[in-house]
Amino acid sequence: MNAIDHIKLRREVLPGDPETIQSIVSSTGFFREDEIRVAAELAEERLQKGTASGYEFIFAEIDGKTVAYSCYGLIPCTLHSYDLYWIATHQAYMNRGIGKYLLRETETSIFLSGGNGIYVETSSIEQYAPTGPSTRRTSIS
């Protein structure tokens, strides 16, 4: 069995998730401290405001431990276009297909919510090369 066979998905943001998100994002070595804080703040906003925050989350858990997550939301003033704000896998769980699996689940969730486009922006620095193109729009059909 591979890691994907053991993943449980969760969409509810729990009180400990901002700290967990900081740990995941920090472990990657890709992000600055201010970016790490922002990642956690989005989960805090979701906890405070609920769906009115505009942020949706999917958490990937293995054996009860959160190892990856995505954060996305409807782009303000659009009806069907979504931004993928964050997708990250803890360094200890990278290269097992968890990020790809989580991306597919995020795309499916957006599609089921009526979305037909996802916008993803990443840096073009070399360390991001394994994560995909620097900017892309995904149409959902």
C-alpha cells in the first residue's frame, strides 16, 4: 500500500490547525516567515468567520496526523473562478503523491461547488520546480 491508501480527508478547520499549518508550511523550506504567518492566519480567519471568510480547506491526514493541506476560495466578484491560495505537504511526507492527490481532491471540490476555473500562482524560483508551472489556470470540465 502507498501513502494515498492511508489518507483521510477533512474539510473542517479545527482550533489547532493554524499551528499545524505553520509546521507544514515551515517544514517545506520554501516560504519566508511572513508567508508562513499568512498561511496560518487564513485558517484563523476561517475559524473566526466560518464560510464568510471565503477560505475553504482540505486537510490530508495519515494515522490521525495532518500531513498536507490546501486552501482555496471563490475569487471575489466572480461566480465560478477560484484561487488556490495554498497547497503544501509536510517535508517528511513529500514525494509520495500526497500533493497531487490533494490537488485532485481540491479540483473536484471546486467543480462540485460550481467552479469552472482555478488560478494558481507560484514563484518561478528553481526550488519550486517540482511543484509545477509558475502560473497556471486550470479549466474544469
